[in-house]
Amino acid sequence: MEYRRTAVIKLDVPQDADASLRETVEQFKHCANTTSEWCWHGDDGYHVTSKAKAERALYDQLRDETDLTANLVQKGVRRAVEAIKSGVARLKRGERTSQPYFSADSAVYDKRSATFHRDHVSLSTVNGRVECDYILPDNPDRHPRTYLEDEDYEFRMATLQRRDGEWFLHASMRKVEADDPEPDTEHRTVLGVDLGVNNIAVTSTGTFWSADEFNHWRREYEKRRGSLQQHGTRAAHESIEDVARKEYGRFEIYLHGAANELLEEAVEHGCSHIVFEDLTHIRENIPQATWQHVWAFRRLFHYVEYKAAEHGVEAVQVPPNHTSQRCSTCGCTHEDNRDGEHFECLKCGYQNHADYNAVVG
């Protein structure tokens, strides 16, 4: 059984942090309103309701125009897209509506832009992190103390709001209670995931996630860094840092999208586990992988792990044990079974894409 509650928590904001929070909220609204304007007028006369499309079009611009972290920029974009979706739904029902506009002093935080504690919160702002204590009622039986003091309730995300000069955190909390025995481990369904340089992920259901976009932008950002490094000036150094910031943000969007689709694949096939190969020595298993690939593999697993937990699916790592050379049909393991992306078993003749063979084996 799953319980979801919203705890409204008044914050004790340090005097020197108030301005930072207000500016953060203003820039968050700028992201949302810029996105709303772009999505409402859309491409070819159509309203844009795709979060991924909006992020691809606006992310770099909004990072340049604001001092927000990548996560807060993404949250601003997504808030606007959700409002656009609601507006489009009303239009389809024949109701009157107009372009969404965001004027309320609020911003959306999750576990990457905020660190939630039982008595205080650390929030990302345009000037770094600020810590705010909770102002709670004396009565332990009153909300929100009943949720905050119950260790079974975990923070998921929160909306920061400013009303009448006071700051409040509307925290979404979740509590899960087991009401069914654990299923028989022998009858669990597993989604295997194989990682690679040409395909960032391949699942045992046969779905491929091409790494073409990732590799393209990796090369582009490498070129930009190389060109700037030749100048050696302070301005060039600052530009290199800006390039790194954009690179990180773009890859974050790409990997979150892949993680969401991997999870959808697991849920669709009724999988209880998503299995990755052990990433500890991934460079030894994939020698052609760059440090960006290794970083991406680890981030992808991290995103899948925490997203999967919300759906009762467990993401785990297992030793590779020469899976890229082992035939998924007869079990024959030989280094000559694999030639690049092609797999052909020397013993039984089975042929398939090498990544797919590895993950089903």
C-alpha cells in the first residue's frame, strides 16, 4: 500500500538568504514563461507539448540567461509544458483558454536541487546553497510534524512558495507499506541492459538506445574546448567552464530520457529487476569507452536505480563474466564469437547483434 501526502512547512529563512531565494524564483518564472511563449506558438502553428523538444530548443538559451542550476532550468521548462498540455486539452474540449503565464512566486525542487532533512532543508539558489530550518507546531500530532517525524515517509520533491513575505515548502512525501509477500524469486522477470559506445543501452527485449546523439555532442564540445584552450586567456578559461556546464546539462537531459524509457520498458514487460553489468571495471570491458562514456554509464544506472524504486522495480549490477563473448543460445564462450557489433557463435552458428546477444545471455 502506498500513501502520498503533501506537508506544508513554514521556513525560517536567514535574513541574508531571502534575496537569493527571491531572485531564484524570479529566474525560475522566467524559464517557465519563456517556455510557455515558445510552446504556445509552436512549430508550424501547432502547440508544443513535448518536454524533450522544449528542452532541446531552449535549454542552452535559458542556461545563458539565468544563474540557475541545470535541474532548476529543466523544472521550469517542464512546469510550462505541463501547463501547455492542460491548455491544449481544454481547447480540444472546445473550452476557451489562453497562453499560460506564471506570476506566482514559486519554484519546483527535487532531490538534486534540494537536500531534505527532518528539521531543515538545503536549497539550490542563484548564489549557491542556503539552509532553512523548519518552523513546526509544538503539538507533535499536528501536520506537518506527523509526516516529518515518521521515518517511513520519504521526501520526493517540493514546491517552494512565497506568500505575504513568508516562505513555505510544499513537500510531497511518500510512505510504502508491504501488503503482499515477496514474490518467488524463481518467477521474477528480469530486464537485462547491456551498455556500449555505439548503443548506450540495449535491453533483453531487443530495444536499442543509439549513442549517436551523445557521441555527436561529445565530439562537438571537445572541439570547442580544444579551440578555447589554444587561447589561454582568462576569458577563454571562463568560456571553457561555460562549455562544460552546457555539456553536462545536455547529457543530463539525454540520460534522464533514456532512463525513463528503460523504466517504461521494464514496467511494460512486468519486470521486477533491471540488471546492468558491474560498472566497477567498465573501462576494462569496453576499452574504447571515453571517460564521458564511463560517466554516462554510471549516471544512467543511478537515474534508473532511483526512478525504478518509485515503481517497485529494483536496479542491480552483476559481474559481466565475458557476457559479450558468451552465446545466449548454447552457452559457448569464445573471444572469436564477437566481431565488433556482429555476434556469430563458433559452436552452434547463432547470429545476432552483439549487444543484444550479450544482454539476453
